[in-house]
Amino acid sequence: MPKKSFSVLFNDKIKVFNKIVDVDPDKSISIRSFLISAISNNISKISNALNSDDVKSCIRCLQILGVKIKKKNESDYLVFGKGLGSLYSKKNQVLDCGNSGTLARLLIGILSTTPNISVKITGDKSLKKRNMSRLLKPMNEFGARFFPSNKNFLPLKLISSEMPVGINYNPGNSAQIKSAIILAGINSFGTTNIIEKQKTRDHTENILISNSNSLKIEKENNILKVFGKNNLNSIDIKVPSDPSSAAFFAAICILNKGSKLKIKKVCLNNRRIGFYKLLKAHGAKIKMQNIKKENNELVGDIVINGSKLKPIISGSDYYLSATDEYPILFVMAALTKGTSKFKGISELSNKESNRILEMKNILKKVGVRSVSSKNSLTIFGKNTFKKKNSLIKIDSKNDHRIAMSTAILAMSTGTRLLIKNFETVNTSSPSFLKIIKLLGGKFEIKKKL
């Protein structure tokens, strides 16, 4: 059933606020929890799962593959695991991953080494534009085949390997490809060695780490060893709040002098908090409090105060731990007087949209100049904006991060902005507008007739 499309109009600058909020649960951990539960033994418990479109797509795909999932309430689930190699489908069954690149890549990883699988993997308009070549190569090495041949974009037909054998592979800077290889290797014969020279998010490893017969991390050699064909234990996990979703509320607080904000129980995994580290290094008043470990993840509160930022200088060393937050970082740079420079960001062109070019075009519409290359963006920021009476219309390009960043831009400047296809935000942060309203932000929802 197609999603109902709507636009959101922002007219006014947000006023000073002092609030405590809970943001949406982490999307990466939610999706991984469902997928790993499905191939584990016995019944797994997932509490505080994200209730978003991407997670719903994950649940639907698993149900099509024969997994029983019982919803206890709005965010708590029981997953009746089928064990390794037990997912099944009708021949040429269609699995729709919606907008979720995480789901598409990790599910392909699982199915590539699951016996007797012949399915069509597809997604929405945005997902179909994302190049899958870096994923298909290792899956081919496991023995999976994809049709049409030489096609690197969804939809694709997947025929699983008849005799999957472990591989040696360097996934580069992609956590999703690393996770897909881990999940493919778990159901392959022998050992899969993953050479991780670049430290990407490790939620998959954190969920699986108790299965020492299946996964071993050799930190001194930067190698993940996956031992195939060993049954996985069920999991019992509570999903923390998403640091990427929290970043947008942190941003509007930092940009709003005099404001204060506390965001509770956020995942503070060191490989996910580059956004906060980068901003602290440039003058932002951010503190992490009440930190403790839950389900092998650090969880704590983030306390933010309105701050005077210096121009942001960011090299490639920040990219992997702040990947999803670059659009909002571009907004913050645009509203900070001086020249900000972001390097090592070429992978942003293969997200839900080309985030470099889309944000560059949006900033141009509000009068902020920027210069881009394939791997960098330089923004000539300013801290004063004259309110224009004319309405600026923005197409979200079905990219939730573009829509959310543009909303923060509008409320931080008072610029009149109409953001089309705002429903895309529901893929990752369905509570976004509710929290904006709690902070005092004003907007109008314009439903498409």
C-alpha cells in the first residue's frame, strides 16, 4: 500500500527552549536485532524497537520468509527464530525493502548462503538508485548469483549458493557490507575472515559477540573471524535511542542561543558519535552523562546548550562515525560565520540521494554559497539571515536526512520553507515532528490531495 504523501510548511524561527526528551530508538540496532533473531535458535525478545517504515519493511520481509513475529505492544516483540539456513520462500517471491539500504544489504547477506532461495529483492524509488556493486562482489564469492547479470541496482533476482564456503574479504568503509559478509559467513562452510582496516559501526558484532563459537574479533590483526555452521543463541535486547536522530535536536539547540536540551538513553557507541565529537571540537557545549553498558553498547544521556560555533573543519577521519549526520552538519556550517570545509565525503553520493549536491542546492536557495567536488564540500557560512516573504519549496528526494536537515534550517533562520514528501522521515524518525512541537517549533502539515 503506497504511503500517503504530505508536505510540511515552516514559517517561524523557533524560540529559546529548555527541555528533556526521548528520541526514537536506534534504526541500525533495531533492524539487525530482527534479522539476527530470525536466524537464531528459540525465541528472542526485542524491546523498544523503532516503530518506523524501515523496521516495518524488515518485519514484513521476515514474515514472508516464514518467520513468526509476535508484537507484544507498540515497541516490544517476540521473534520465533528458525535457526541457520531455515528461511524459505516461494520461488521468485518479491521482498520489498522499502527505503532501507541496511535491510537490503543485510538481508541479501543472509539469503545468499541460505539453501534453495530464489527471490526478487526490490525497494522504493530512492533505494533503486543506490549502487549495490560493492555488495554483490563478495556475495558472488560465496556462490550467490544475481540477475540480470552485470546489473548493480535493484530490483535484482537472487539465487542462493548451493555450497557456500567462507571467504577472505576487506569491506572497506561500509558497515553494511561488513555486516552482510558476517551474516553470509555464519551459514557458510569453514571460516570467513573479514579484514577491517577502517573501523565502521559494530552493532552486528555487539549483538553476536556472545556466540564465541561463531564470531571472534582479533583486534591486534584487525580481523573478524566468522566460523560457519554454528547455531546462534537467542537474544534479549533493549534498543537504545538513536544518536543520528538525536543529532537534529542537538543541532537546533546548539544553533539557538540560550536553549538547553537533555536527550535521554542514547546509544553512545564510539563508532557512532563522531557528530558530537566534531562539534565539541568546534565550540559546542555537549556533555555525556549517566553512561553505562547495555547489551554490549554504551548508553547515556546527552546534555546540550546553545553555543557559539567556530567554522567546522572535518577530515575523512570523522566520516565513518558521523556518516548520517553530514546533511545537518552542512546546515550548521551554513549558519556559522566563516568558511567550513568537509573532506573525505565521496560516499555521500550513494545515500538515499546525492547528499552533497542536494544540500548544496538547498543552501543556495537560502543564500549560502558553497563549492563542492566529488569528495569535499566547502561552505561559506553566515550568521545573519533576512526573513524573506517568498516561499522556498524543497523536494526531499525521498531522503529522510535531507528533509530533517531542511526543517532545522528553516526553524533556525525563520526562512519560509515548504518541504515536499516529508513522509520519508517516517523511515527513521517517526517522532520527529512530535518532538519539534514539544520544543516549541511551529509548522503546518499540507496533505496531498
